[in-house]
Amino acid sequence: MVDALAPSTTGEGLQSGTPVVRGRGRRLTGVQRRRQLFDVALSLFAERGYAATTMDDIAETAGVTKPLVYQHFESKRALYLEIANDISAQLIDAICNAVKRAPGPRQQVEQGFAAYFSLVVKEEAAFRLLYGRDAPDDPELGEALRRVEDTIARTIDPLIDAGLDSEHRLLLAYAVVGMAEGVSRFWMDRDRSSNAGDDSGLSPDENAARLATRLADMAWAGLRQVHRV
């Protein structure tokens, strides 16, 4: 999956926050221009929603003409799908790498959550695109976002007790994904409000660690009590 994603080849990762217009006054390579347009579109989709963002908006924010945007992406739909796939690829890589380094099952749960929430707090625009309130009302685009959930769940599945049957394991994997998504939405909505509470002074790494520890405690306690029925 990752090999098919052109933006991942630059090694820059997802860019969150306000779109940074690069390239005015100097000529970018094709790869750099594609990365710029990808970053700008990600930020605009996350901020305004899919429906409210146009290719004209992307071109204007990037400081290029709309035909140049179409040279790199055949449509707004194709651009959105590529962003969703890129988010999925980065999530899976982060979770898998974290789990491989963990010394035991309990640490696998917590470090997997830590990798997930590290991306949530550092790449907030990407997760607003996934879990925001303005998700596209479009069957194909909705299916792309569901594939992100499916991929994560199927990555978690093998980490759950092998004594369970395959359907039971997968059900629990989706439950864990649902927990992480719910916490992500809560954190992003709370972070945008004026009442950020006692977490407001934490660094992104500290926020990610706190979210991971709190959720891992509940997930681990629950998984240990699962009955083989």
C-alpha cells in the first residue's frame, strides 16, 4: 500500500496546521510540487471539510494555477482518496513498529496506543480529516475512511489472545479501534474549545503518552477478562 502513495516517497510525512505556501519565487521539482499540493489540500479539507473545499481553493492557497493542480491530481476525489490512504499507511507503520519494540503483551497495548495518539496530537489536521464532523457524504469516500478502520483492526487482530476464535478476535480488534477513535474525537473537540482544562499545558508527546496510558489501562484490563465463548 505504501509503495503506491507518491507523497510518502518524500519522507516528509503528513503536515498539520495552517497550509504553508512553498514555491513562490522559486521553481519546485515535480515531487516537491505534488507534496506541496498534498499538504495544502490536507489542511483545507481538515479545516473546511471536503464539500466546502474546491480545487480553486487548493490552487490559490498553494499559489499556483488550477491546471497545475490537475497535472498532479486528476480530481478532488482522487486527491482526497490519496490523503486517506496515506494516513492509513502511516498509522499502520507507526503501530506495527511500536508493537515490535514492545517487550511483552501489556507493553504492546500501551505502545501501540502511544504510537497512534502521537500521530493524533502531532498530525491533527490528518485526523480531523478522518474523524471530523464534516466527513464527506459520499459512498466511495466514506468507504475509503472505513478501509482505514479495517486496516488498523486487522493489524491489531493478531496481537489479541490466540486462544480466541478468529471472529471473536476481530470483533475485539474493532472494539479497540472504536475506543481509540472515540478518544481522538473527544481530544480534538476539547483541544479546540476554550476549556482545555488541566491538559492544556502538556506538550504533544506528553498528551500522547497520557492518552495512551489511560486508554491502555482500560483496554488491557478488559482484554484479560475476555471469556472464550
